[in-house]
Amino acid sequence: MSKEVKAAAQAAHKERKRNRIFILTMILMTIYLVWRTFFTLPFEAGTLNVIAGLLLIVAETVTVLTTFELFIQKMKVGSKQLECPDIPPEYYPDIDVFIATHNESVDLLYKTVNACTFMDYPDKSKVHIFLCDDGNRPEVAELARQFNVGYLGFSGNKHAKSGNLNYAMSQTTSPLIATFDADMIPQHTFLLKTVPYFFLSQFIKEEGKWRLRREDDPEENLNLALVQTPQSFYNPDLFQFNLHAEENIPNEQDFFSREINILRNASNAVAYTGSNTVLLRKAMEDIQGFPLNTITEDFETSIRLQQAGYLTYATNEVQAAGMTTTTIQSMIKQRIRWARGILQSLQNTNAIFSKKLPLSARITYLSSFLYWWSFFNRLVFILSPILFALLDFQIVNTDFWSVLIFWLPSYSCYSISMRYLSSNIRNQRWSQIIDTIFMPYLIWPTLLETFHIRETKFKVTNKDKNASNKWWDSLRYALPHLFLLALSLAAMIRFVHGKYGWALFFSSIIIFWLAYNMVSLFYALFFMLGRQAYRNTERIRAKEAVTIRHINRSYSAQTVDVSETGIAFQVPEPIYLPEKTILSLRVETQKYKADLEATIVYMRSEGTGWRYSATIQPASEEDKRQYMQIVYDRHHSLPEQMNLWNTAYDDMVRNVKKRLARSFSDQRKTPRIPIEYWVTFEDGSSCILRSFNYRFFSGTNFQGKGQAEEELTFYTESHIKVSLKRTGKNTANQEEELFTVENLAELTEQGLVDQLMDDLLNSHSNQTTGQENWQREYPYKGGAQTC
């Protein structure tokens, strides 16, 4: 059996196992919900208790049923996947690339426009790039001129982003349109990975090769109007950053872009997310352009395309990355806008009841509506055990063993199914933490918008890293969480007080839910406390070739990470790169190369080599454009899956430790290299040199008459003259004396520094003999001697 066949068989087996678990979960959860609805309501306990019990049952039912919809889509989605065809170059049509901008900075736009000019295409004359500026700003028009791309200034911000894009459509004619937000930087492969999908109606795959369709080929509904690639981000989102989880969890929005939206291929209910997308112009004209009476015109566009009979499709391959929100205030405002806008669009299109959509799509949009009520459900889940334990509400009328029989198996299967659903992008715990964080701020807007009390004002999300993010500014957003946490603690103390043995055992379910909710509330506090950001630009891990040039010497290195203003590279052996000296670096990839002027900021020993960090400045405008591509034309280095080994305990401990630890900034600018070099100076004095950092030697056991500030000279095996001066100072541990290297500049100009280092590290034979003679003459007793 070939590897391919074996892999396919294993994948099919895993899929069958997953589907069986989904089906078992739906059966057990249905039984649980029936039991809860008909056998556990506390009718004898009074009106308030019944209302609380009903709210809990409704919250459970809505949560479970929306998850069922995802399970069913997951089981169906495999048959709905489309393969990107391989089409001849001449079939690639003209395409208009719209970069929508409202008030974003020119520096932010520069990176996006630059990346768009580097996008591959068989005939690049067919790619028409336009900066669509509804601010009609002269500086943006100048940026367009600088890159030789089109500029479409639109005054007045009429109808917000929809008005801007509709105006751009009226000024252009290409059959395809690609849309990008101002901060979304496409990879060079973006067009090649999206445009061919629109030719699936003309091409078919046969025996592993693509060919034109014939009249006798089977017909397929491939009237494609939209191809959506995932929203991705090169900077950590606030969940990753504030919770010190950059290495452990993916971006919070990955769950929708790389999971939920892909599942929606099964019901043709894919959401257009406004960027990283290719649209069919004819389809957009059929729906009369981008819709106007909504603050989420992208989401409504996709619904209207589906109602017009078009296919929308989401791919799972990241082809562009942007910058996510960097302040709690801007993130909350963004989510409120999404909540209101999506509910507006569902109402505008009547998507849940529209006969223009198939039943599966209408169920998906019902699930979209109910999702925004999940924050109210979360509040119910937090308050229910508090009401029971603190205020003696009887919310569920049952006994302990019935709960174990009906709840425990269904809950266990549900948790396992959630892992299969999210492909390790998200687990149940993190979903509930995220919902808990947003919960106080999305319940009211969702309620208002559900009853058509609208907010129509559009505001671009603030992504300025320098915006205020002080903990005392953010802590006010944690007041609801603090209140709920205090209630939970009080409920826990009151409930466990005086209970021992079996009494605690029978109380374990309430204790479990109180503790479970408290973990989420503690995370919310950590999140709201925030974390100080020290970098203005993001470091992106990358391994690329670097050539370092300094005074007629060149060295090979490899990058560790890159950013717009800095670079870190690693070399196997230490090299002398003086501080405050401009070095020349060349960074090369398979596609790009850039010459940079660099200044070393700090260095340190790392692993088996030495890491140097430097600030950089591109040598020319062309080098800047190439370097921006080196930084951003890649898959980002943030995690795409969760670290499954991390538990809630691990995350909590990490957060506490990180917040208590004092920050440390590495200031060493030259390597401190340990050596063991016995030396006799010209005046007859001697010592053992213990370390070397180019500017200084440290030594012990000095024997001689030399005084502080006196110059000493010795020669290495290669006859390199080294002039030292005693400083009269010791190292931090007071065990080694410091000697300055007086002729360092001369050695550097003569290109002898590297040879000096070789002599110091590799002169073993005479060092051993010399040290033995020295020890016979000056017997060493006790600890290290310093002068």
C-alpha cells in the first residue's frame, strides 16, 4: 500500500470516528435537554426560581443547538471543498485591486500598496491597483503617484466604506475585483491562489490534469461570485499579548476565519470579511453594488450574493496578514460594531426566513444571530451557581445522581466533540474565557439591535500601538468581572462552609461550576490589567541569509527575527561589531534582497551561537521596498494551533509569574567570551586572562609590579601585539581585574581582531605548559587573587 493510499485511509478512519462522536454527542445532549426541560424545572419553588430555571434551560438549549449546526457542517464540509484549478496563463483576466482607506496613516498604507505591486500574475499589466481614499487626502494621492498606482479620491465619506467601494467600481471595468483593508498585506501568491477558482465552470480535472470542459461533462453549480481567504494577523492579538500566550494559542479570530467560515462552505453561507477577497464584478452589479444601510457591508454583501444565486467560497490558506486591534477599548468597540452590523444585515436581508436561500443556509444565519446572544448565555451560566449557593435559589429541581447520569456523559462527549470541531485552534475553555471577557459589553448592544434600535455611525477600528493602554485605563472595563468574581467567591465560601466528607462530595457539581467560572473571571482580570508594550513594530521570526560587512571583512549569518526597524541574526562564533558603528547588512531570500545600514544594539550567547540585535535603515528606497517584502511576505510566526499540553493551571501560573517578574533589558553590546589564556607581559609580569569582550580583558592572579593605569604589552602566537592598561577596577563579582585594550582601533583597521580571537581560543599547547611553569613559580593557594 502506497503512502498516499495509507494516509487517505487513516484520514477516512479519523473522519468516521469523529462523525460517530458527533452523533453520539448530539444524542446524549438531546436526551439531557429533554430531561432538563420536562423534569427539572422548580415549579414548586416560586416564580423567581422558575424564571431563573427557564433562563438556564434556554441558555443551555441555544448553546447546544448552535453547536449541533457546526457538527453537521463539519460532517458535510468535506464534500463541498473546491480545488483551485491550474489554468493556462492566457486565461487570467484583468483584475482591479481596491485598497480601501479612510483615515489610516500613509506609513500603514505604504506596506499594503508595496505588497500589492509585488503580487505575481502571468501578465502584470492586467493588474490594476487603486488606492480608494474616501478622505481625498493629498498625501495618499502622492503615495499612489510614488508607486505608480491608481488613486480614486472620494469626498465626504458618504455611505462609509460601501460608498467608497461603489465609487471605485463606477470608475473601473475589470471582470474581477480584489479588496484589501488598509492594513492587510497580501503575499505575492495571493492572486494565483484565488483567481483560478473563477474558472472552475470552464475547467475540469481528469486523471490528475486540468482541461477545458466539454459538452458531455457533468454540469455543476459553479457560479462563483466570491473567494474569501482567511483574515490573519502578524501582531499578537490582545488575548495572546495580555495573557502572555503568544507561544500557546492562535489569534482569537482564527477560529472564525480558518474553521467556522470554512464550515460554511457546506451551506453556501460563507461570510465576506471585507478584505483578502476576490469578487466577480458581474455578481456585484447584479446586487447593485455594496449595500448601504448597514455598518457591516461585507457580511451583507455575501448574503445578497447568495440570495442572487451565486456561490461563495472560503479557502483555508492564509494569503494576507494585517494588524489586529491593540487596545481593549478599540477591541470592545470593534465587537460592538460587528454585533450590531451583523444583526442589522440579517434583518435587512431577512436571511433567516428568506426563500431565496436553502434551508441549510437559513439555519446557518439563525446560528449567526444566536451567536451574539451567547454572551447573555454566559452571564446566565455564571449567575446560576451563584444564585443557588449564595441566595438559595432552587434553579434545578433534581438530585445528585440524576445529574451525574444525565449531565456527566453528555458534557464529557460535548467537550471531546468541541476538540474535533476546532482542529486545535480553539478549545471549550478558551471559548468560554473569550465570551466571559466580552460578555458585559455585548449583551446590551445585541438586545438593542435585535429590537431595531440601531446605531449607524461607522468608525474605523483604531490599531495605533501608541494609543493609551495603561492598566488603570483598562481596569475600569474589569469592574463587571470583579463584581461577578466577588459574588462567586462569596458563594463558594458560603456553600462549602461546614461541609465535610459526603456533604462535600454531593456538593461537588456546584463547587465545580463556581470554580470553573471563577477561572474565566480571573482570566478576564488578567486580560483587563493588560501588559506594557515596548515595541513599536512587530518582530516576525524568520530564517534568512545575512551577509555582514565591516572594514573589508564579511561574515555570514542567519536571521532570527525581522521587523521594520530592527533585525536579529545569529552567528556560530562571536565577531567584533563595534557599537555606534554603522555596518552594512545584506538580507537575501529566494525572491528578495535588501541592503541595510545597521547599528548593533545588544548581543548575547544563545544556544550554540551568538545572537546580535541591531537597528536598521534601508540603504535606498528600492531596498526599503524589498525589505518590507522580506518582513511581511511570509506566513506569520505566531502559533496556528493551541499548545495542548498547557492546562488552565499552567496558564494561570504563567500569568502570575510574568506579572511579578521584573523586566530586564539586555544591554551588552559586545560578547563576553570565556577564555583561559596564560600570558607573560613584556615587563615580566603575568596573569591568567579569563574573559575577553574586545574592549576589555578580565584576569586573575596578576604577578608583577605594574600599577593601575600602567600599559602592558604581550604578543600572541601569530605575533599580534596587544596593548593593555590596568584599570584598577574589578568585574561585578569582584573576582577578576579589568584591563582595557588600548590598541583595539589599530587591530580593527588591520583586520587582526578575528585572528586575535583564534589565538586566544585555540592556543592550547603552550598555554598548558606556560601555566604549569607559572604555577610552580607562584604556588596558587586558596581562592582567586585579584589586584
